[in-house]
Amino acid sequence: MNMALKTAAIRQIFGEAPSVFTEVYQDGVNMAVWQRRLPAQLEDFAVLAVSLGQPWADQRVIDVNEHEPPALPGLLQEAADLQGYESFVADVKWLVSAYTCLLGARRVGLRLRVLQGAMCPRFHVDNVPVRLLTTYVGPGSEWVEEGAMERVGLHLAEAPVDNIRSLGVGDVALLKGEKWAGNEGAGLIHRSPASQQRRLLLSLDWLA
């Protein structure tokens, strides 16, 4: 495949139902996004959690089974007394279950963080098969369409402002990386948002 055809074929898919996740299996699709509106209780929890100004974080590796709900005892325990916490935990469990079933995963890496400032400020591609990202409050991850930036020397490059796209609050994105079979050289180009606004970010990685 020549470069022009390859660039034209690489694309991102958006949908208003979680069934859009299955599009990640299509050749040339390097991101599938469920554009959702967070329930009010979940949104209120996230806003309150980041407003307290604490650098809360939860990182763990979970053994999962697509036939059983994931066990997440003490998830982000510092926020357990906040109103809406149960709804938040239920949402994270649902996302882990959906991710597990989609991929047939046996082990998942989970990271929850309250962040201020960019964790990965430079545009890059992930050296993973496929990563789930969702921002519960604050600015979403930024990305560019294929062809907007040269992949050679990517870590030093700056994207034209007009070409930068952003995920919305609540959006759940599956980002294909360089380790997805057949996606070598086509991982989604993205970065943490260029903002100092606090945000609550969940990421899931397929480990096995």
C-alpha cells in the first residue's frame, strides 16, 4: 500500500452507543469513540472530587474474566465518602467489563488519576495494543487526524492548532497503539490536553 492510500485509509469512528467499540477491529480504524453524556450524579461526583485539590490516584492490575464482574475493592478509596461514589464505581466496573468482553482480556491495567497539567504533553503514539481513555471532568485528550503531522520525529513536532481535535467530557475512546497486529505505523497520534485545569482520567490497558 502506498503512503497516500495508507493515510486515506486510517480513520476514527464515533458513535452514540457503546456498540461503536467493535469498530476498533476494522482495518484502518485507529480510534473508536463512544460519545456519551455523563449522568448528573456521576458528573457531580467528578466535579467534587477534583475540586478538593487532592492528587488522588489508584493504579492496579486486575485479573478479569468476561463471564464475571470485575473485583475493584477500595477503588479510589479517598473519595469513598463523596456523594455519587457508588455510581462512579459502578461506571468504572461497567467499562472494565465492556473492555474485557470486547478483547477477551485476562488481565487489565487500571489507572485512575486526578491530574493538573499535562501528563504526556508531547504528541505521541502508544506502544500498546489498545488503550481505553475517558475523562470524567476537565479537558479531554487531544489528537490529530492522519496526515496532520509527520510521524518521523513526532516527539519533537508541533501540530498546527487548527488540526488539533479533543475528546469530550464523558467520551470513552479506544485508541489503537503500535502493538495491535496490523496497526504498526498507524497508532493514533495524541497527547494530554494543553491545560492546567484539573481533570479526572481513567485509562485501561490490555495486558494479557
